Amino acid sequence: MPALRRQRLELPDGDFLDIDWTAQPGTRRVLVLHGLEGSLESHYSGGLLKYLAQRGYRVGLLYFRGCSGAPNRLARGYHSGETGDLDFVMRRLHETQPGVPLAVIGFSLGGNVLLKWLGEQGSNAPLSTAIAISVPFDLDSAARQLQRGLSRIYQHHLLARLRQSVILKAAAHPPPVPLQRLRTLRSFHDFDNAITAPLHGFRDADDYYHRSSSKQFLKHIRIPTLMLQSRDDPFLPVTALPTAHELGSQVTLELSEHGGHVGFVAGNNPSRPVFWLEQRIASHLDNISP
């Protein structure tokens, strides 16, 4: 892991966001957005930061509210459609170093946030390029998929982490439902209906999914954007993947048969895997003119 320096950004509403930047200077900057309850410990984060730093990029991992190891100050947190915080960060980075190219990479939930923001901004997005990986484009379809078959393993693991996050904040910010009810929230729809939606101003889970899904924003994206997705992603059925007519002219969707959710490991030797995803990301970044 390369040496990292933490930057804290104070938000207008009194909360804060943290970014861990690689310490060495780079000719171009890359900001990484993690997935649900992600961090530097996520399997895709540390290796990517190291890989890109070695190629001359200055890389930062943006932690969504409450994910940097320090609880955020407000009752609200982050969610799949929260683009206000990302917009604040993008504007701040552009203002402080307007001449330094910036690219953003989003994983899973972070990818949904990134694509939604890109669609909202259109040609005003201050980026050279973007990459979105294993995105739950349609949140309702994703929530339903995670209640089926082996996908329920992922749901069980992530819901346990979400419940724990609610419990840790409960002393300072009691949740919208009694803590005793948390154990009864056994699906993402249940959790989002009881916790995510009321905390963030949505009518219910269905309203949250409808307004926050990135699929409807793809046609408005105006900067070069690469989306990497696998057909066997356990978080999303193939039927929910965007079609060609739903993509903006600057958006490229690359589909692989295998890769799972943020997997994309190549090679036939299990003891010496080839992390194809890191190579594909670097190749795309290298080919984009500053």
C-alpha cells in the first residue's frame, strides 16, 4: 500500500467528507468512489490505488459519509443516489487545481452515484473521463435480485454491516425505527423503506429506487465514460442492463460473460491471478488525452 495523506472537506450542512490521497505527486488525478459500506479495506480499493500510483497518477479514495472510520455528524448518511456530496467534492477539486486533469472511478453504489451525477451535469462535469464498474443501474431490480438464490449471501452480509452502522450512530442519532426492529429488516427493500428513505427525504423505498437509479441518466452523459459490467453479476439481472439506445454518445458499455460483482480476474492459474480490471482501468485512463 502506498503512503496516504488524508484530506478532510467540511460540507455546507456541517458534516464532513474524507479523502485518502496517495502521497506522491502525479501528472493526473484519479478519484475513486467505493461501494456500499466500502473503504480502503475493500478488495478493489488498495490494489487499485497502488497500481495507478505506480503509473504516475495521484489517486484519492473518497469516503462517503460515515465510511472513513469516523462517524459523520448528522443523522443522514449516504445512499445510491446522493450526488450533492460528489458535486461539492468535484467543484472543490476543480477550484483548487483547475489545470490538473481529473478522472473518477466508481464501484457498485459509487458507480451509480457517479453515473447519476454525470447525467445531471451533462457537459458541465469538470472531468476528463469516468469509469463505472459493476453498477446496480436499476435499484429496484437489484434489490429484487439480491433476494434470490446465492445472491442472498451478499444481501445478508451487507445488511449486517448496515445494521451495525445504524447501531453505532444510535446514541447520537436515534434511527427512524426502534433498534429492536432492525433484526426484522431482512431485505434491502425492508431496510431502505424503514431507514434509508426517511433519513434522506424519500417517500418510501420505491420512491428512493425510482429517483436514484442511474439508468435513466445515462443518455445525458456528455464526457467519455466507460462502464464495465459482467453478465453474471449477482447484484443485477441481465434484463436490467442498459440497452444501446439508453446510452449517451460518449458512453461505452463493455460486457463480459464472467466477472461477478467487481471481480474480473483473468488467467487459468488460481495461484497467480491476473487482475484484468486494474489493467483495463489503466489502459482507459492512459488513452484519454488530458
